[in-house]
Amino acid sequence: MEVKKRHYLSKKDIKNIKKELSFIELPKKNVELVVTDKYELILVENEPVAFKYGDKIIPTLKALSKVEIDKGFAIVDMGAIKHLINGADVMAPGIVDADEDIKEGDVVIVLDEKNKKPICVGIALMSGEEMKRENKGKAIKNIHYVGDDIWNFK
């Protein structure tokens, strides 16, 4: 990933980001925006805590691993993990539980069944109720996963 621009965000920009990422601690200053050839990353102490995806600000897995996740989640069986960390979308049959308040288009944090650790972040292609009920089809578009460019950003 090639860095094209890098600069510190204003206090106003940081305040706006805090509204969208209220469950992640952001300092009042020294928050950077890094524009690469693929992503716009938000860094705190050189660690990506979020990235822009369309008009959404998405938390990174490293930032999510430091907080309790109690909403906007889907839990997948252990057999799905090897596919998800290779970038595959989340299929409905692999989901064992999901937050029923999820709506199509929402950001979803995918957790593994055994440890409840985040393994990917995606965009819901169906509601949380449908994810729990359906036995076929794509449920979540995978946009960030363990081992991808954002995960490995230095």
C-alpha cells in the first residue's frame, strides 16, 4: 500500500469521528488521516483505528479487539474462519447468532464462536433476524479481515 497523503486531523474532525465511533477511545489531538492508493485510514499513534468506506467510518479489527462488542455483531462457526480471513463474504449458514437489530447496509462485526474475538468487519446484506433464520446466501460483505492490508499497515 502506497501512502499518498498524511496529515493530522483538526479537533473538529476528531469530534465528528468520535460521534460515529463512540465506543472507541480517541484522543483530543494527534489523530492522523493517511490516504493510500486503496484506503483512507485514521491513525492513533501510528496504529489504524478506523478507515473510510464510502460514506461510513469503519472501526478496524485492532481497535475492536480492545472493546466489548455487544451490538452490531454476528457470530460464525469455527469452520467459517479460514474462509473469512482469506477475504470471503460471510454466508448465512455459517452464522450461529446475530444482533437482531442489524439492518441491511449496517456495519457488522463478525466474531468467532469460541473466543468471541473479531475476525472481520463487513456490511450487512440482510437483517440480523434473517442472518439467524436463513440457511443459504450471502449475509455480510467482508470489507476488512485479519491479515488484509489494513491489518498489516505499518
